[in-house]
Amino acid sequence: MRTKIVAGNWKMNKTPAEARVLIAGIRSILDGTNCPVEVVVCPPLVDLTVAAEALKGSFIGLGAQNMHAAASGAYTGEVSAQMLVETGVKYVILGHSERRALFGETDAQVNAKTKAALAAGLVPIVCVGETLEERESNRTDAVVTAQVMGSLADLGADLARCVVAYEPVWAIGTGRTATPGQAQEVHALIRRMLAKMSTGQVANTVRIQYGGSMKPDNAAELMAQPDIDGGLIGGASLKAESFADIVKAAC
Ligand code: PGA
């Protein structure tokens, strides 16, 4: 049995002071609940120190939204895996579709970052997903397969430590969710790909989250699908109640 994992991707929202308030709100609902779900919040970089403080004593883990693959050096504006680790970060979202589309991240770069994250002991949450145009031209399987094979190449046994997030780009921030059936179909494809890249056992270990307009009212049905092991939540993670409700739906 895979432990479900629900992560909040705050994107570029919440100042450090606001992060403290949101985390306190989430903790006031979720601390003490006996829910066997891994819960993660991923605030902006400058919030991480405050967030680590605010999460002390909680079962909720801290994640970042990006990092550089190199250990150090002349990369103005970037941060390394080790810097995140020393800030209390345990997870890092990599290759989010916004980073791919707006900042030109390639599968090769995501792969390098994934390797660096694993080497530092972080859990990478590696995002894949097709655009609307790709779906409508029946290229979903080809696009997602290429992203999985490229972004997760050559990880060996470490593949089992990765989390994959399937996020159809057309469902992100649009209010348009993939149906449970549509999502399950791609999740099953991803798991078959993972089995080809490693072993069936490793593929059965990897958690595959769904992301894209996941909300309290659709979360339970999505996460009831056999290959959907949690969610990567954008908009609905910015309010304590809706994020906590999604976590509860995973319990
Ligand atoms: P959304 O974003 O829940 O606001 O659609 C999900 C994501 O981009 O991770």
C-alpha cells in the first residue's frame, strides 16, 4: 500500500508573515488528526525559514518549488539542494509546467535537478502533463511518456524515492479538472512507464499525485482511483480550510 501524499504548491503567493498565519491555520485543523497521509506545504523561497519554524512539532513536511542542479557557483538568483536541506526542506517540486512554459525548463534540466535533489536526500516531486492542444491532437500519451522518460532517466533504485505529479496543463488554475477516469488513465500509463524504466516493484512504490484544479469537492473521487496517490494543490492550498479538507479526503 502506498501512503498518499498531498502537497500544497503556493506558487508566488504569501509573504513570510502570511505564511506563518496560513501554516498556523492548517495546523489548527490537522495537528492531532490521526490521518495516515503525508502532508507537505511548498511556500515561496523567502518564506521557508519562517515556515520551518512554524511547522516545528508538526507532522506536516516542508517543500520548495524549485532549485538548481549545481551544488554551488555563479548562478545568480538560484539556490542549491543543500541550501534547501539546511533550511529544513524535505521535498522539492521540479519541472512544474509553469517552470517548463515560462522559464524554458527542459526534461534534461529537470533530470539533472532530480538527481541533485536525490543526492541531497530531498524527495523530488517531478511534474509532467500535456497541454490542451496536445490532448486534443491525441498526443497526451506520447508527451507524458517523453517527459517521464526524460525527467526521470537514469535514477536507478532512487526512482522509488521520487514522487511524480501528473498535472494536465489545461486543468491548472482553470477550474477544469480532469475526470477521475481521464486522470486514472494517464496515471496508469505513467506507472507502466516506470515499470519499464525499472521494475514492477519500484513502479508500485512510486506515488503519483494528480494536480490541476483539485478541490475539496472533487478530491475524494480522484484519489479513490487505483493509481492516484494524492494531490498537488495550487489555488485550494492557499486557504487552510480547503487544503485541510483535501487532506481529509485522502485519509
Ligand atoms: P491548481 O494548481 O490546483 O491551482 O490548478 C495546481 C498546480 O499547478 O500545481
